Amino acid sequence: MPKAAKQKRGGATSGPYDRKASKSSSANTNIFRFDKDFGQHILKNPGISDAIVDKAYLKPTDVVVEVGPGTGNITVRALEKAKKVIAIELDPRMGAEVTKRVQGTPLAKKLEVILGDVIKMPEMPPCDALISNTPYQISSPLIFKMLAMPNPPRVAVLMFQREFAKRLVARPGDALYSRLSVNVNFWASCKHIMPLNGDRKADPTQKVGKQNFKPPPKVESDVVRIEPLLGSARPNIAFDVAKLYQEFDGLLRIAFNRKNKTLRAAFSIKEVLAMCERNYKVYCSLHNIPIDESVATAADAAGMDIDMDVDGDDDDDNDNDAAEEAGAMDEDEDEDMPTFFKEVKDAETAKEVGKTPARNPKSKVALVVKAKVEKVLTGTGLGEKRARMCDQNDFLKLLLAFHEEGIHFS
């Protein structure tokens, strides 16, 4: 007859030789720990994985590239619909995991895993579609690497951080309209698909909240569908040969440095004019155009009808308007000013005029460049327009006008 179980001394529930349970054994059941430095936030919601693949509208003949497959939740669904899936993974553990996921099944023959950093690869593999639960730190480089392909994919369905996704689809006048918005939409069309049109009050099943990932990120996510312009619709601008893309991006960097200021204010900043002057000298040297680098005088500036001061405007445009109104008020009040105060004001004015000249006097070529910038801004009619209100055609018009004056930005 078996012995009856006895209560341990002191109410103990285990013996001295019983294995102690780990504190994290019930909470942590992962085979390996996810590395947040690699942006590893595994999508665990099968409904969102299905939606990402469905929105790519894959064909049985399509070759799909997936960046960051993780444990293969999206990969398996893509393999069921496409001819082949090329999974590019930085972490060898994840590469082994996604391979193991389809091992011994018919899908294994359709999967190719490439270990490495997609951004450092010479070029992405040719494909018909690109899908990715994108690591947030490579969001922008991944998009431009895809758009720089000689034959970009037909469609890309990518998950991004919410704010980044909203910047992608922003239009002129939107709060998040930026250099990224102009650059990407110059080469492709972008559309919010989860949540639909970016409306986070829409169907809750269309939202991509933090709880859909393991481990959960600190921010919410959105899914964007990007369709690169192909064939005759693609802008006839080469990335590597003419480097006009760098020119376009250089112009946007200046314009969006302070997107709420006018373009005239943006191009009046001292550092911007100095950069334009350096590039103009290179242009003149390449085209054998003589330039005068001697020190400019006040008479030279007066002859070009420009101001010698090129320090730019660091204040808001509203402040400038207020200053102009204050100046007009001062002129009206001069007539009623007592003689004593007029003498004091005249003395202060004379003191300003008699200031020591700048240590680095401006050259005549600097005046020429400033005059050319002003000519472009006035001629295009964009000088008083703000970058956040300009569309792609405005920036292309501005770039063409600068090139005609010999001013470049790369």
C-alpha cells in the first residue's frame, strides 16, 4: 500500500532536491531573444499579415522580395501566392527560422534566403513586388534604394512607423509635408492602406497597434502601398549619370530647412549663398567663364541694386512684417519729433554707418551670385511662396531656372 503524502515541515511545497522554477519561464517562451537594435518587432497578428499580402495583389508568376522576414509570418502567405520569394535577413537566427518554417513542404522550393544588410547590397534582386514589416531605422534608405533600381518593382507594400507613413502620403499644405514627401512622390504614388486613408477612427481591425507585435514597439504603425512610376510615366532623370536627382534633393534640402519661411528667406541665408558661390565658381571653371573675385565695394553693390548684407533673415516673416510696420510708423513720427531727439537719432545713424567693415569682405562674384538668386526667385514668382505650399512642378521650375543661371546644388 503506498504511503500517504505528508505535509512538509513549515508548510513547504517542494523538497530540497526539487528543481526551482525560473521566474521568467512562464513569461518568456522564446527560442531566442529578439534584437531591438535590428528593429526586430515580429508581427504576430495573422489578419494583418494576410492584409499585407492581399494588398500586393500578387500573381502566380511574381517574384517577391521580402526585407526582414523575421519568423516567416508574412513569408509563408506570400509563398502560397507567388512564384518565388527572396527573403533578405540580417540576423542568421531569423534566416534559419524562416527556412525551418517551410522545411519539408512544397513551399521550400520557392523560398530563397539571403543573409545580409539590404542597404549595403550593391543592388536589390530584381522583383515584381516588395513587401516588408520594415525595420524603422532603414525606412527611408529602403524606399530610395527601391526607387533607384533600373527596373523597380510593380508595387511595394511596406509597414512603417505611423509618422513616417503620414509624411510619405502628405500633400502640399499638410503639417507633415516635407522633403521626403516631394522626393518619393516624384518617383512613385503612395497610398495609405492600413488604416484606410490614414483614418485611425476607421474600422479597428484596420489599425496596426503596438499590441500586434512581439516585443511591442514604442510607436504605432501604418501600412503604405507604393507604386513606382514605370515606363513613360517615370521621370527621365538618371541617378548615376547626370546626377540630377542629387541636384533636386539639394534644392529641397535648402527649401525645407525652414519650410514655413518663404523661399527668398531660405536662399538668403549666409551659408546657402556661400554654397551657391562655391558651386558657381566650379561651374564657371568647367565652362571657361571668367569671373572677378576681387573685393566688392558699396558702389558695386549699388550698381547691381542689391544689399551687401548676406547674413540672411533668421527671424520669422511675421517679425519682418512687424518691423516694416514699425519703420513706417517711425517715418510718420519724425515730423513731430523734438529737435533734441532728432539729433540723438542722427548721431546713432552716423555711428551705424561708421562701423568697421566685415573681416571677410564680399567678392564681386558673391554679389553676382546673390543677384542671380534674386533674379531666379523673382522670375519664377516663387520668392514669396513657402516650401510647404509648393508642389513638385514648382520645385522643378525653380531648379531649371537656377541651372540656367549656372547655379547648382550637388
